[in-house]
Amino acid sequence: MSGGIDSALVAYLSAEALGAAQVKALRMPYRTSNPDSLSDAQQVIDALGIATETVEITEMAEPLFKRYPEMNAQRRGNIMARLRMIVLYDQSVEFGGLVVGTSNKTEMLLGYSTIYGDSAAALQPIADLYKYQIRQLSLAMGVPRSILDKPPSADLWEGQTDEGELGFTYDQVDQLLYLLVDERYRPEECIEAGFDAAFVQRVWRQVRLNHYKRTMPNIPKLSARTLGHDFLYLRDWTG
């Protein structure tokens, strides 16, 4: 539970679908995390009446940061994302539940996620909704206004925002991604529709280069029935 709109919406949907007693939210701040993130998350926790725990990750991350003092913000952010997933999967065992992801369709298409970090989950309930749709559904579900109005941020370092890192707004890229993915437009058709050519090429390249993040580890096909290619499910789940 980061205090952002995606995790807030997932919490509301989970409580609605499973019942509040079946949901546990973990807040996992680092020492530079925005204090408002904790309070925004608490609003959701209080509104839903779900179980919660706060696990500080600073002491987990600092030894590795000190080992590699030249580490840039991206590497540090990836480590924090993976540490949070370690905590979530450990607590899923203690709680007897599944880890529910909070990634949306825009992020997954653009590769704006950390493998085995925020992209790791047993379920991804909002991964087929663009960020624009996330805002619409969150409003309908009653997510607090302070969360709806705040700039999207992974809160990995002070002042970090999603759109600042991406270099464009979610509203801009959602319109383009909808045409490219859902409507199957070719990039040149998007340019003909009025999108800037450099923007289209940049976004489509980002979607293509990050496809590996949206698949399980690729296995070379060497046999008649290969995991992930031909052997996709058991024929008889009752045996």
C-alpha cells in the first residue's frame, strides 16, 4: 500500500471482492519516502477496515547501497522495489494469502516496472486498465480525493514522479497506446491521426523493447511439448 492511486484501487477492489477480513495491506517506507504517502495509505486502510502492518525497508537496503556507493537512482529504486516484494511474499505465507499486484496497463506496456519487484504478483487485477481508466474507476469506488489528485509516483526517491521520469503525461500516452494496442493501429496510422511522429516512434519502441517484462522467462523450444509453448495447462486437473 504505497499511498498512490493504483494500490488504493486494488485495496478497494480486493475488499469488495473478498471481504475486508481477507485483505492485509503492508506499508514499506524507505527513509526518504514522502510522509504523506503513509497518511494517504492510512486513509484507505481506515476506510476499508483492513489489516495492516508497516515494515521499514531502510535497514535492509542500506548495506547494499553502501557496498556500491556509485549506485544511481534507478538501481537504488529497483533494489527497494525488490525488497518490498520479498517482504510481501514472506507475509503472504504468514497471512495465508496471495500477493495482489498493483500494476496498470500503461505501466506494463511501457515497461515502467521492476522485474521481481512491483511486477511480481499472483494476481494483477488492474493490469488491463489504462491509467486514465484507473482514475475513473477509483472515483467511482470512493478512493479519497487526496489520492486521486496527487501526481503519480513510485516514491522511490525524493521528488520522483512517474510522468517526470517518462517524459510525457499518462493522458497523452494512454490515447496513443489505446490506438496502437486495442485498435491495432500501425504507428504510421497514429501519425496520420495527428500524433507527433517522434512521440509515436519513441512510445512504440518502448513497448517493443519491454515485451520481455510481460512474459515468463523464455524457454527455447527443443522438444515436442515445451513448457510455455505447447504444454500450457493440464488436460485433467482432477487427477
